[in-house]
Amino acid sequence: DVGGPDGFAGELDGEFAGPGIGQPVVAVVGRPNVGKSTLVNRILGRRAAVVEDVPGVTRDRVAYDAVWSGRRFTLVDTGGWEPDATGLAAQVSEQARAALDTADAVLFIVDVVTGATDADEAVARVLHRCGLPVILVANKVDDVRFEADAAALWSLGLGEPHPVSALHGRGSGDLLDAVLAALPEAPREILTESDGPRRVALIGRPNVGKSSLLNKLAGSRRSLVHDVAGTTRDPVDELVTVGGEEWMFIDTAGLRRRVREASGAEYYSSLRTASALEAAEVAIVLLAADEPVTEQDQRVISMVVDAGRALVLAFNKWDLVDTDRRLTLEREIVRDLGRVAWAPRVNVSARTGRATDRLAPALRTALESWGTRIPTGRLNTWLGEVVAATPPPARGGRVPKVLFATQAGVRPPRFVVFTTGFLESSYRRFLERRLREDFGFAGSPISISVRVRE
Ligand code: GDP
Ligand code: GDP
């Protein structure tokens, strides 16, 4: 028996798809009803995946972080694959095929009770050509009598069938050993601290002082990072020492070049901001402390949150702030920046150099939050207490039950709450607020999505 390796469930949705960045990915494929979800649950040691008795019921691709023998990997339950499917089933099949693009290995599940069908053979032919290691699972081998049926699956030409009973656990330990053996040794390309300096986007609307601050931070000791042939001879990114540590400032060329297009300036600067954010892990959004927060400031902040990057707010030109301005600014912050009240704030002056040494600790805090993972046990103990004290509001006379939560991923932290009914967005915001109160997450956006299980 597998004996419950600890796993974290999650979903592949939106642009932060793929929990456990850098972990090897194992795609679980097979026709509907062969036992994919049951096997995934078995591997995770709990009932997290949604199990349906209805064949062909469409499901989202769901990804789970799993651990076996100390090795982490991501399991992607593809929902079902029928090569000749039409309609909804075709969409699910399309997802299964797409899952192969991101996978490092494939668990192909065949039901020994039905035996290999034409559809299984068609899938086997695709898998044969996909170039990935394929582990053939002969499922529903609940006892020895089915072992011969399992052996018959040699005919699929995918090597040794692994007899398993996903329902009872039989053979699943051996299966996981085979999975680990098939996974690539080295982790895939990942962006972690060991990859060198953390990547920072210094952004903000024109004239808030971005290039002044960069000059102050970098001084004359500039370290040029790379050139993009044919486009510009300016350095694209720059290594800057802040707080005794080197940071990679993204697209400083954009700041230094100081192109001011007569029209469409905002459009181009927002393109540049978007591409800097794409490459960055954390953003310093620079605001002018001597002026009210503008709509353009708000848009830049939204871009950071939407991109799921860590965020530090820096109020520049603090040398121009007197006591009066300070008080109005505090009010403006409460009124206009409440939605990012979780972001560390630093009041700096690029002109005088004031407090620029506080930027590094703020960046470190934000990055730490961004990569925080709450163990599933702790998360659920917390959730149980919060929900017991403040249950979700009833809808249509029924109070939805909150069953279970799991952290689907980090950078930024993403949570999935499993419930028996729809949760109002106000309740989701309440959960987010409580998560932040109890676990911090200063400087990082977090997301909570809800999965309803009938
Ligand atoms: P999926 O559509 O491939 O994800 O299949 P499910 O995991 O939803 O399982 C389909 C049905 O097969 C469910 O009724 C399961 O209880 C059943 N099932 C799954 N694994 C086994 C097994 O090892 N033995 C038996 N007897 N039934 C199983
Ligand atoms: P950018 O467009 O965001 O790169 O802004 P710049 O760095 O070009 O700065 C815009 C203007 O604000 C320039 O005139 C700067 O001299 C001025 N400025 C920048 N930082 C400060 C500061 O900390 N204090 C004051 N008083 N002026 C500043």
C-alpha cells in the first residue's frame, strides 16, 4: 500500500498554471472511467481528486504535488482521453494531449476488467510516438485472478504492464518506484534563488523618479548584463547591489533610454512594464509621494497583481514631503491603496538617498512571502477553526460545507478550497484576509479558488 505520501492538490488554471515549478510532471492519461482519479487519490493518500462514476464526464485538468521516497513531482490528472471523441469528450481529449506537452513521463491507465479497447490502442500509438517514458498501468487488478489480464497488456507495445488496484492500493508502491525511475534526474529549468540574483522590475508611471532611483542605487558601478543583437546596444538588464546583495534589475535600458514618444507614450510604457514584469519575480512600484496616487499608478499596481508578482511600494521624492503632505498622503493611501495594504511600503528619496537601504529588506520579505508554502495539515487545521467560528453565508437556504483546502502552488501562493456549494466572493475575501492575518504573506498576492464537489 502507498501509505499516504503527503501531497498538495491544486488546479491548472489561468496563467500561473503548474504548481511546483521545476518539479517533474507526470501526466495521468487513459479513457474515462479506467480509474485515473482513484489512482491519483491513492498516490496522494487522500480523496482529493474528484471521482465520477459517470463515464465521459468532463473535468478540468487538475494538478497535484505528490511526494514518493522523498522525491516531489506533479501529477496531472487529464480527465480522460478518447482519440475519436466529439463534443465535450473531444475537449477533454484535447486537454489530455496538451498535458503531454508539459509532461516528463506518462502514466497510461488501462482497465483490465474491460481489457484494452480500440481507443486504448489508439492512445498507445500516440504515446509510442511522444518520446516520453510511458508507464503502463493495468488497473483494477483487485486480486491475483486478474494478473493474467494485466499481462495481456504487453500487446500494447508499451513495455511491462504494472498490475495495480487503485481502489485497494495493491501494487501502487511498486508502481511509484517505477514512476520515479522513469523521471529525469535533473530538475527541469527552474528559476530559484540558486539561479543567481533575484529579478526586480522597477516600474511606475513617467516622472516618478525611476531612472533617478536606479542611478542612485547603481551609482557608477554598473554591471551590464546582456545585449540583444540588432535591437539596441544598451544593456537590457543590470546587476545592482542593494543592501549588500546583488539584484538583477530588469530592462534598465528602458529606463535609461528615456524615449518619450509624443503619442502613445503610455501604451509603450505599459508594454515595457508588462515585459519587465514577465521576467521579474518582484516589482518595486515607484510612486511620487508629493502627488496624489493617480489612475496610472493604479494600473501599474494592477499589472503587478495580475501578473502574480511580489510587490513593494516605494514612495519617492520623500524630500518634498512635509508634515501636512504626510497626513494627506496617509489618508490617500488608506483610500486608494487599500487593496494592496499587504505590500511593504518604503519612503525613499532618489535625490538624497534617504531610506534606499530599506528597499532590500522589503524586497526580501516580499519574495519570501511569494514562495511560502503552508503545509496541508496546518492549512486545514486553520481552515477548520476559521470556518467553525465564521461559517459561510447560506445560499438558497443551504450553507455550503467547506471540506478541505490545499495550496496549489507558490510564486505566488495559490489555494484551492473544496466545498459542497458556491462560496460568495465576500466569503472568499474574508478567507484571504484571515489567511493574511494568520500567515502573513506581506508583499505577495495570493489567490483562493473554490472547487465545488457535488
Ligand atoms: P477516471 O474517469 O479514469 O478518473 O476513473 P475513476 O477514478 O473516476 O474511476 C472510475 C470507476 O472505477 C469508479 O467507480 C472507481 O471506484 C472504479 N475503480 C477505480 N479503480 C479501481 C480498482 O482498482 N478496482 C476496482 N474494482 N474499481 C476501480
Ligand atoms: P522616471 O520618468 O520615472 O524615470 O523619472 P526621473 O528619474 O526621470 O525623474 C523625474 C523627475 O523627478 C526628475 O526631474 C528628477 O530629478 C525628479 N526626481 C526624481 N527623484 C526625486 C526625488 O527623490 N526628489 C525630488 N525632489 N525629485 C526627484
